[in-house]
Amino acid sequence: MASFEKLLDGIYRLKVPFESLYTSVFLIETKEEAILFDFATTVFDAENIIIPALRELGKSPNFLVASHTHGDHIGGLERLHKEFPKASVLMYDEAYAKEHKEIEILTLQNGQYIIPGIKAINIPGHSNSCCVLLDERTNTILTGDAVQLFGIDRFGLGISDINKYISSIDILRKLGAENLVASHEFAPLGALSYGKKATEDYLDCALDCLKKAQVFVLDRIKKGYNKEEILREYNNQGLPTISLRHINMLSLSEN
């Protein structure tokens, strides 16, 4: 049976299989309360992986917090809400909350403390409603998918808004976090950075990866490549793949 692994004091990670990868579910606990951060992809994940892992630890979350509402992070919410009906459901995505009135969802305010020492921060760029958690006890940021590096596997560079993404990385850098925990194994640095220098390097790498992708696309446009040719060449580098949507986005990013 899959189990939560301790990453830092009060922070645990459960790796839930997702295609050929994994997606993370996090448990953040204090003496009195517990937060479940993300819910994996399916009802099966919630029922057969997350709930048994929580039972193994003897934990019932007081809060169910979504990093964002993409399928691999939100899919188990309904089943978990049924299992823990007294837990407050929190997220930044107002549209999702309005569309899912079967669950009472509370919309977070930017910078809101969920419990003392655990702050939720809206970090757009991957999606507008991305939430990261800052654990002030260990000075650790749980970034979900907000920091992409080169992306993951066939999902590639998961950025929806380049300018917001760049601004968000700057916000995260200014936090001066000691540690960073992401939801997937993003190329090339993975999911974990321990120590202030390693975390600074991780965030620097996120901007560097974006810059390299921009330079790659713009250089080949100047050389007369069409977008299909650029896409094929980029996706033959051995990096996570990107789509024509990303080529279009990067081709407009020169300024």
C-alpha cells in the first residue's frame, strides 16, 4: 500500500500514480489540525490510495486545499469530501466553485492563513488559480505545478501566461524560502530542493528554462523555420515535449 513519506517536520507526501508519472498529495499537520493539499486524479485514487494512507497515519484532515483545478490534482475531491464532510474545502478558483455547488467551496484570499503558520499564496502562470502553500515553520513552499522548469514528459512546458509566470517566480524568490516541494518530477531538477541556495537555484532554473525555450523558438523563426519544423526539432531534444500552442506563445514573447 502506498504511504505518506515524511519530507520535513509536519510535511508529508503521497505519490499517487498518474500515467507513467506520479502526482503528489500532501499532508501538512500541526498538533491540532491537518491540511490535505491536492486530491490526485480519480475517485479510485481517493478511495484506494489517499484514504487508506490517511487511515494508516490516523489522520482526518480539517482542510482540503486545491493547488489548482487541473484533473490530476482535483479528481479525488468529491470522494474525499464525502469521507471528510467536516473538512473545509478551499481554493482560488471561483469559477470551479460556482460550477460545483454540490460541494461548499470557500474561495481563498491571496495571502490568507489557512491555519497559523500556513499561508496560501496565489501564483498564476501555470493557471490563473494556482495556489502555493508557505509553511512558515520550516520556511518551505509547496508549489504544486506553479514552478514548471522544462515541464514533465508529454505535458511539456505547462505555462498559460508567460508574463504572469515570470512575475510569479519573482514573488516566490522574494519569499526567501529554505525548501521547495513541487508536485511532479519537473525536468531537470525534479520535485525537491532542500536549503536556501538549492531553492534559489531551482527558481532561477525555472526562468532559465523558459528563456532557453524562448530563444530556441525565436532563433528558428528568424532562420525561416515554420512552426511545425520548430516543434519537431524542439521535441527531438529529449526534453519534455511542447505543443503548437506553446510555439505560438513563445513566438510572441520576444519583448
